[in-house]
Amino acid sequence: MTESDILNIFKKSGALLTGHFLLTSGRHSDRYFQCAKVLQYPEYTEMLCKMIADNFRNSNVDTVIAPAIGGLVVGQEVARQLNKRFIFAEREDKKLSLRRGFTLDENEKVLVCEDVVTTGGSVYEVIDIVKNNSAKVVGVGFIVDRSNGKVNFGYPQFSTLKMEVVSYLPDECPLCRKDIELVKPGSRKIK
């Protein structure tokens, strides 16, 4: 699939939103990728995650990990296609951590998955979890790279779609100056 095909899937499923959005990073943007609207369709989920799984198929992955909630579907499907264990990190006191009895073994080879990356904050947190458990990050796979390749995690990484989507610090946002209503469509609550 080409990036144009993937962008058409986002448009067709109503997942590429326009307006004034508060991103998880705290930045503002006029476009928002609501991956959940794409991932509600199993055929799209399977196709997009196959691209990620195929990219890391020869990386000797033991386990796939994702941050909750956005990365859950992506991580689960990539793990299913690789026939590997899937775990997730979730927020507790505003910090991602392993809960529910999930553990990582020393030197376990771990693939980090996410739905959308803007600044990479959640992915960096998950990478720290992997490293703090003496496991090894073998790569990072995600559906949408809003930074168009500017975010570099320091490991092999792959995204199905790269786009430069402008985002603004709140005090520099032209959408705020135009009094366009700010919407927070994602899963994480931000003040």
C-alpha cells in the first residue's frame, strides 16, 4: 500500500479530522488523526499492522509492548501477526508503567508499537520501561508519523504513513487567536 492509499483509508473512515485540536503532547494542531476510527475496521487494522509486522519480522522479537490506550489495538494486532506475546503500559499517577502482572525479562527483545507519533512522548516512556527492566528495544512501529521522520527514537523505526502536520505551542497558536473552539478528541485527559 502506498502512503496515498493509507491517507485515503483515513479520509474514507472519517479518521482525518480538521479543526482546532489539543494533542496529547499539549500542542495544538488544525489536523487530528483519530486512528481508532480506522482501527474499528478489522481489514484496515490487519493491512496497516501487517506493514509494521513485516518490517520487523526478522528482528527476533520476543514481545510487543504498547502504551494504553492508543497503541493497544496496533500492538495486539502486530503481536498476533508475529505470533508473539503482547503486553501494555498504562498510566498510573500520570506516568506509564507495567501493571496487571506484566513483566519483562532481562535481554528480552521488545518491539514498541503505537498508533500516532507527534513528539513521541508516550513511546519514549515505554522505551524507558523496557530499558529499566534490562530488556532490549529492537524497534518502534507505528501507524502515523505526524513529525514526517523528525522524531527519532534511536532504534530502527517504521511508520505506515509520514506526514508533516503543523502543531503549535498553546501561546503561539493562530487558531487560538481566531477563537476557534479547542477540542481534545484523544484518550488522555489534559488540562
